[in-house]
Amino acid sequence: MKSIKKILIANRGEIALRIIRACQEMAIETVAVYSDADKDSLHVKYADEAVNISPPLSRKSYLNIDNIIKAAKDKNADAIHPGYGFLSENESFSKACSENALTFIGPSAECIATVGNKSAARKIISALGVPIIPGSNNVISSPEEAINIAKDVGYPVILKASGGGGGRGMRIAHNKEELVEAISVASGEARAAFGNPDLYLEKYIEKPRHIEIQILGDSFGNYVHLGERECSIQMRYQKLIEESPSSFVDEALRNKLGETAILIARSIGYTNAGTMEFLVDSNKDFYFMEVNARVQVEHPVTEMITGVDIIQQQILIAAGSELEFKQNDIRLNGWSMECRINAADPEENFMPSPGKIENLVLPGGPGVRLDTHIYNNYEVSPFYDSLIGKLIVWGKDRPMAIKRMQRALSEFKIQGIKVTTGFHEMVFKDAAFIKGNINTHFLEKFNVTEAG
Amino acid sequence: MSTETYKITTPLMGTFYKASAPGEKPLIEVGQRVEAAEVVCIIESMKIFTELRADQGGTVIKILVEDEEPVMKNQELIEIEID
């Protein structure tokens, strides 16, 4: 077993703090990296050491492989945790870590490459007998090619960035004209977010639920799944509310999805924590979407109902430990829900709202967990994601989790910037939501329009 | 006849881009004519790209910020002389 004594966290915001906290509980030292825009950020204060990796723009700081590797070597770190986003699913970064004798906390570079090439991954996974959504088998090379494929599979179609996730570079098109325009916009977003403008295209399944399975795999071929998360409440293809378990998933579907997720993981030699995303239609038929080769934003809801600390498991697996539990040991206890609190103005079409936080009062009390990097007088910069915190609740069942979330949201007070708490409160009072009657189009009834 | 101008301002804090993607040609240059509702620049804020459009047709007489420059909410970006 490798010894991990010091971890550099190649990320910022709430996830950097989350990783630092996991390390502290394991008596592992931490090194933060930060851009000029983040010098007052909490992850810098909480880490044992911190290294400035210069200018604010992501591609010069948190996407700068050379600077991050240099920081790790200068500080004698043994391992790097990439968090989510940024370099978390970057094959070159994972390779650069191994070349510099640093343990990358995540799947192998080969695995990242396999699942990162989404068109190739679809072929491999389809060959296992896992249902996939029809679409382009490769990156689309021209608008003409996209138009031809869209004609074959039928509109509407969705464009997705080959290099990324998280909704960046995703666009739906209902006809040829929309498709041509969407290609140009989505490609630009994909290039800016992931440094890769490549897109692929697939048929858009109407009113599905987004259900994903969290898996853990060690380097001895042991796999467990930690149940599902439902992430159907999305805005512009970005998840806004997540929960575990899903009110739509019964024991039979959970077992089927779990077995499928592990089949996928095993077939590609996946190690560490990962998520297999599926769309599930109203007949409970499911389609594989993609593998997320990283820890996900919404991992806390799984932690709350399984008692498994996913970040600590990632570190143990990367250090070469064997999983300490088997599938039969995993019990889903109660219900957990998460609201992503974003610096965005629901009354102005969710326009980003950077600025200085004032008069902050944070929620607490029984069953409430808040993963956040903000504090009073903290300046939310325009350079990064608008996520300023994740409000997570646990209840013995879904009605109790909903009541706790309503209470926690009402306790959350913030001035100086606009945030989405009021919008979440509206969703948590909605009769259909309370019944669990949701799908990925749920938020459309709140007259949420496209970005712009 | 006196000329009338107006300025395009940004509704949000972020980064100003002259082109819709890196390496592509700028959406506008000084001296160029723009139509009403034509996209004149891009503002990136919190990873969201917002296209700003001309209110009225006219000629670009000044671009007040550099490419990739950080901009504040309501900052003036582009001056246009109305037809």
C-alpha cells in the first residue's frame, strides 16, 4: 500500500474545503492552490499550506497543469485530489501526475481517456448490451453531418461537449435552423470550459428522469454501488436539486441499475469513485448516458444515507487499500436532498450575480449539512462557477427531508448578491415536487427561459 | 446635422470578449456598421456566456475595453453612432 501523507487539492470553492476536511479527519496534510482572485477563499485558510498559482482566468490557474504539478513537487505532496470540474477528468493531468511520482486520486489515465471520449465509450458500453440513446457514434465533423444524423434519429436532438459535463456546451435543437446555431454556441462554450470544442449529438428523450448510480471500485476488482441519486430538477442542463434515494426507483430497478453500473465499471477496469448516469423514461426503461470519472457535486446525498465518506474512500482506494465493505453491507437509511445554492438572480433569468456577500446568516439544526466556502464579506468572483454552497438535509423519509429543507432554506439569509434560495423554496412548496412527480423538464413550468 | 451616439453597457460583471470563440475574428471593429440586434461582444460571467446586442443600427466609433478585460456591471463597452 502506498503511503499518502500529504495531498494537494487542485480545485477551489466548496469542494476544495470538502476534501481538506476529509484529509484532516484522516490526519493527512493538505496543500491548497489558489488564483489571485481566490486569495481570501476559505480553502486557502483551512489547508495546512497554500500556493498561489497566479491569474484568475481558469486556463491560467486551475487548468494550468505545469503550475499545479510544480506546486505539488515544491511542497512534497504524495498525491493530488482534482475535485470536480477543472482537471478532474483530464487525461494529460493524470499522466503528468504519474510522470512526477504523484498519486492521482481518481481512475487511471487510460480509464479517463476511455470514458472521456464519449462517442468511443458509448460504443464499448453498448457492446455490453447496455441500452444507449441513438445518436452520432463519433464527434460531429461538420454542421452538414449533424443535420444528416439528426434527420436519421429524429428531432429534437441534443448536442453535448465531448470533453466535458455539467451542462456546459449542451444545447437542444428542434429543427435544422436551431441545430446550426446551437453547434456554434455549444462549441464555443465547450472550448472555453474544457479546452475542447468537439461535440456529439444524440436523440433527445422527452420528459425523462435523470438517475445516476454511485460506484466505488478498488484495485483488487471489488465493486460496490451506493444506490442511486435522482437529479431530475435541472435548469439549462445543470442540476439544481438532487436526492437519494429516488421516489421513482423501486428495489428491482435499483438492483438492475446498480448491476449495470458495476458491469460498465468492471468492463473498463474502472477504479476509485465514479458515477454512471442514466436517463429513465416513464416506462422505467433506462438508457446509459455517460460515466463521470470524478467525485460529483451531489455526492453528499449518498453519504448522508449510506454513511460512507466518498472522499475518504477515494483516498483509501488511491492509496491501494481494499474496500472494507461489500454490497451486502450497504444499507440505505432515510432520505437526503440537496439544493445547489448559486449566485444567480431568479428574477433576472438566473443572470450570474457576483459581488460581496453581506449580512450572511447560515442555516443549521438537526439533519442539516451545509458545504460552502462563503462567509460574511466574502467576494464572489465572476471568474468561476456560480455555485456558492450546497444545502443538504437528511430525514427518515422524503416528507421529513422536505420539511427540513423548507426550514433550512428559510433560515438562509444573504445580502449583497442574488442567490437561488427563494427559487428553491418555491420548488419545495410545489405540489408535484412534493409528490415526487418530477422529470428533467420540471422547471419549465416556472417559466425559466434559455440562457441569454 | 449633428450625430447621435449611444453606448452599449454590460448588465453583469465578467470578462469582455471581442470574438465568439478564441482565435475567431472579432465580432466588430471600429468603423464597422452594425444592424439593430446584431451580436457585438460576449461577456463571460461565472462560466456563462452572454451575447450583447446592438440596440439600434449604426457605426462602431469606439471600443472602450480590451479583449479579455474584466468589466464591472453597467460599464460602458462600445460606442455606436446612430444612422
